[in-house]
Amino acid sequence: MGIVAGLDSSTESTRIVVCDAETGTVLRQGYAPHPTTGPEGDPQAWLVSLGEAAAGGLLEGVQAIGVSAQQHGLLVLDAGGVLVRPAMLGNDRRVQAAAADLTDALGGRAAWAEAVGSVPQAGQSVAKLRWLARNEPESATRAAALMQPHEWLVWQLLGRPVRRTTDRGAASSTGYWSAATGSWRPDLVELALGRQAALPDVLHPAEPAGHTPEGLLISAGTGETMAAAFGLGVGPGDAVISLGASGSVFAVHHEALVDPTGTITSFADATGRHLPVVHTLNAVRVLRGTAEILGTDLNGLSELALRSTPGAYGLVLLPYLEGERTPHLPHTAGTLAGLRRESMKPEHLARAAFEGMLCGLTDALDVLRGRGVDVRRVFLLGAAAELPAVQAVAPTLFGAQVVVPQAADYAALGAARQAAWALGVQQGVMSHLEPPRWPAAASQAFEPGEDLAVGQAVRQQYVTVREQTHPGAFQGGA
């Protein structure tokens, strides 16, 4: 088939992988940092970083490029295609009040979930539009077209054509595109911004966005979450848990899920399927806080935890240190229960921290399972997935095989795989219904084995404390 490239423009850097289109073998890689930024950024810096990452002939022989980029960024263009203001990025906390205001404007969480499969959040473009209308009315008045980072980069690579494009995955994260109906909701743009604005055409997963002036094929591109899922090679039966300071759980599913509570965000993926997502506010921040109390680091905390036993001698930590989204308890705090003299030891607190964090993520998994999502295998991402205590405890609590992939640029790999798909369809050697079969990510697998009953006992201990502390707060099952 040829050679393809995938580039991922994240908040921190541009990473490029050049791959054999048929086998997925990585041939070359490039990297360049982005300047340090806050809630706003200069998109021209992304182009500069792209050029630096591709320097030295990295893209020589490449026939197609796929683009992945940071999600939840908003670029507002005027009628001439000029940026009205700097890009608003996903970490813009200024728009939290705007998101709440917008939720009420449509009639509440259930109304939004029915309309687009999600409730307005600070990261979403729809909330940023509301903030713009309230705080920068001149910018709002000039807004003629709306784009996200990957869409803008594709548009630039193509020479800024009249037609602007996106894919299902990126569109589903805006807050004004419905994964269930596959269509934009321009009325929600008007509700947020106070006026209409042009939106990109949504492409089929294997449909190219176009060709550069030099004839290089550019595929549809997508958001980072969708690209990483594609690069990992996850499919039906798989869930992915990302362990950052907060946590996210998503799974591959055959249909969009409408959740009137707003707990599930209904994203689309990069293949034609769906990625229902459940977020928790507390993940590795729980481990870091406990490590700080005990005067150690994450590796030391893991060693301590493994000196304890399942159930931590009855010590239970509800990990709601920053409030919580799953269950919806925005103003609560964490709880340490079950203190007895024999449980008041560092190793038991360490164990309770790991079990509490992972039980909270199991709650999120069970929200998806409760809606009929099949979960037979769980991928764990993030540096904390390498901790022996996580690898020992997670399979028994999740009740599934746990896979810890080898560190790699999965979003860039997913973008490259999408480029290979579009190239194969163009060459007539692939179907637009089936992506290229690239090898699965190198990984370690951990089985629950005979410890499932032990895990269930730990989980029941946690659920009992959770229900006693916050009766009826959890609507997702378990």
C-alpha cells in the first residue's frame, strides 16, 4: 500500500510516527514541544511545532497523513477565515459558570442528554461559546465559523480550502453534534453564541479530507481520545481506563447511549462505532495525597500497600477528594472509614488508597455495564498503571482481564492507521467498512484468576461505606 504518517498535536507537543501502511510497523518518529501555555494558545505555534517535528526529511515517501489533536479546543474564525481571538483550550476553567448557565437554558441535564448525548462541561466548545457571548461580545459578533484543533490543522495542510471538514469523533465532543442522530444541532450553537456560525462537514471514518497541493492525501483526522483508541486497537468488549489526576473510563459500543443523568458522555469513535465515556474527578490524586501523608512516593506507596491484605483490615477510603462526578457529588469530600487500632498502620492506609481509587473507577465501569456495554477486557493507561499494587488489585475489582500497554504514541498511531485506511480505500485495496488490521499494542496482561471472590468482598465493603455515607447518590448500579 505504501507509507503513511500520523501526527498528534497535543497540549504539550507534536509527535509524528511514520508507518508501513499495510503492517503498521513504525519506520520513523519525530517530536517537537509546544510553548508553555494556559487556557489560550496560538494555533500558529502548532504549525511551527509540526514543521520542527517533521524536519530532516521525516515525511519523505509518505503518501497519506492522519491528524489527531487535543480535544475541547475552540477556534473562532471571521468571514475571511481569520482567527477572531486566540484558541480557547480544554483546560479553560473560566467557562465553568457558563456551562452551568447553558445547562439550565435548555431545560436541564436530561434535555441536553437527549439532544446531544452529553451535558455541557467546561471543556466543550458549546460552553466556550456561551462564555464568549457573555464576556467578549465583539468576538462573538465576528464569529462566522467554528473549528477544533485537528480540523484547523487539516484545513491548513490542505491550503485553507473553501470546504472545512471534521470527523464523527471530534464532532461528538463539541456539545452541538449528536452521536445518536449523526447530525449537527445549529440551534444549540445559536443558544450558546446568540447567532449561527458555519460548522465543518462530518466525514465518514475512511473518507479523506482532501489532498495537499503536492498531492498528499489527508485523512479525516479525529480527537486524541478517539485516535488513541484506534491506535490501541480496542474493539467491542474492551474498556479503557485512563489514570491521570482524575480518571476516565470509556468502552467501544455499537450504539450511542442517552443518559438522562448526564453521567455518561456519548462520544463517537474513529471507526463508525461509539465511545460512551464516564469520568471520575479522583484517580491518581488519591494516591499522591496518601503518599504525601505517609512521607513517600507512588512507588513507595505501592510497596506499602502490598504489605497489607485485601480489605486493608477494614479500612475504606471513599476517594472524593475534589468532590465527584460519578456519583454526582460536586460539593462532598473524601471519607476514611473503618478505623480500628489494628488498621491504623501505614500499609493499611496505603492499601485503602489503592482500593478506594480502583473501586471508584469500578463504579464508573458499572455505569457502562448497567447500560448493556460488554466489558471483558480493561486497558489501563497512565504511569500509575505500572505500579505493582494497581496491577495486583485492579483485575479482582474490575472482574476482567487487565491489559497494561507498553508506552507508545497511540494517538499518533491511530492517526496513521486512519491515514492507511483512507489510502487503501483510494487505492481500491480496502473496504470503507473495515479498517486495516494492524498488530495489537505490545502489553502485559493480568488475570483476576481465583481472587474474584476476594475482590467482590473488598468491593462490597466499599459499597457499604459509600451507601452509608451518601445514601442514594449513586445512580449507576453496583
